Amino acid sequence: MAEEFLENLKKVEPRCPLFPRCGGCQYQHVAYGDQLALKRRKIQKLFAEFDLERDVVQPTVPSPLTYGYRTKLTPHYGRIRGSGEEPIGFLAAEGRPIIDVPQCPIAAEEINGALPACRQRIRSTVTRRGGTALLRRTDGGVVEDPRALARETVCGKVFHFIAGEFFQNNGAILPDLIGTVRDMATAPEIDFLVDAYCGVGLFSLSLAESFQKVAGIEICRESVRLARLNGSIQGVGNGQFFAGTAEDIFAAVDFPADRTALVLDPPRTGCGRAFADQLLRFQPRRVVYVSCGPEAQVRDLRPLLGTYAIRRVQPMDLFPQTRHIENLVLLERPRTGERVPSPRHQF
């Protein structure tokens, strides 16, 4: 069945002449609708151990832009000897050599416009060691200094962040992502929101108007400072932000668990068992787990099953033309008498 599915994928002409040698993209030869089906199928296979009804895993939400969507690019380079011909780009799909990438079709237009000058500057300086450049689109231009302050407007709200730090890099789909998190987190009986791994407040500030109070926690103190700045600029008066590890978040807030939703968006590696243990002690009514690493997400969900039921699994295509996928899972404390399947694997 799997082989038949793959054989029936509609093939298209890749837009990039470097495909498939460049390791940045894997699906440019597949029609976009079939890319979405592939990604839903991947999530269905990963979540099969939870014995969910088939329609719990929703169809993949498409990106409004399938090319030109990336607002951040990080080209790599090796030793620069001054020849002016050293490759600057991305690792090859096979092996470790760097493929020279003069233009990247999945990058935003502004980034491709700034790329030639960036490449010229790198090649003009002789270096013994390689490195990684940064091009980050910001309101009004492109930032190349990873320590610089960047700014992006999302759904009419301005967010400041450090250019080299994490911020979602597909601006076109952010309104859909935020809207989906809002749909999952809100319910008539929920008045409070806790935002773990909150960064500069993308979810907590975007959703603040739907709750009485929101609280965010972030390990990076500079991001906490910027989250507070962003909240002040946006006029959000019901938000508070704390610096600390996500494992400390429930000690910092006094929201009643039965009226609280938790949103967590950890790194690709997930949040781990220590966070799960703390979550199980607090037991918020709803949990919305946002992840760009669904394998780690499944691992993190295992100890929560039984205490929580999976209500919805929503893949979203933040990374068109690539194998990567963002996946959202809504967990809810089960109703009285409801049977909640446990995972097949032990943890």
C-alpha cells in the first residue's frame, strides 16, 4: 500500500536547477497537493501507536506561498582562499560538500536580492575556517548581523526579536498557525493561558485578547525583555512574562488549572520527561503542543496519555518543498467515564 501511494504521486518539474543535489529541498519534484498528502501520511504513521480515529489527524494546512516563503536563510561556507569561486550555500543531499547556491527559490524575494552582495563580502575576506552567514528579512529590509534587532508584523501586531534567535520563518502561514492555536486553546470554560517556550511572545500576545490573563516563560532573558517590549507596544495589559526554564513555569503562575490552557512550542528536540511530570502535576484543562519535530512530539506525548485524550492532530506546512513539517496536537482532560487509549509503546 505504501509503495503504491508513492508510485502514484504526481511529478512536476523542479523550479531550482540545483535540485536534487542541494540538500535544502526534498520534494520539489512532487506536485504540491501530493506534498501535503505525504506529510499527513507521515503524521498518521507516527501517531498510529495511539489508536486514534483516522479523522483525528486532519489534512495538512497548505502554505499560502509554496516558494519565496522563507524569511531566514543561513548559507554555509568553508575556508575562503580569495579565489572568488568558493561555494557558499547548503550541504549536498548526499555527502558533506557545500553546494554553491547563488539564489534560493524558497527564500523570500528580499533575501535573494541581498544574497549576491552577502556572497561577495564573504569571498572578499580570506579565512582559515568556514562559517555560516545569516540573512533575515525584517520589516523594511534584510538583516545580516545575528545580534541585530529584527522586526516582523504578524496579523497587524509588531514583534521585535534578535535576528539570529528563533522566530517562525514562514510569515505567509503565521496567521493560519496563530488561528489554529487559538481554536485549540480556547473554550468557554477556559480563562487563562500559559505559554511555555514563549520566545518573544508570538502566541501569548497574539492570543491575549481571548483570555483574562496570559503568562509566558522563556529561558532566554533577552527574549523575555523583548516579549515585554512587544506587549507594551501592542498595548497588551493582561500579559506577564518570566525568565526561567519551562520546567519552572507552573511555580511562577497561580492560574486555576481547571480554567487554564497550556501552549508549548519547544525546540525540535522536544521538552522531555521532566516537563511532562510537571505538567501532570498541574494538569491544565487543555494542552496545545506545537512542534517542528513530530518524532520528539510523539515521545513527549506518551506519558500524558491516560491523563489526557488527543482531540485533534493538525499538520501544517510551514516548510513547502521540504520533508519538514509543523504539527499541532490538542490534548484535553477526558470527560468522566471516557475511555482514553494508552500508547502501545512503554516509556
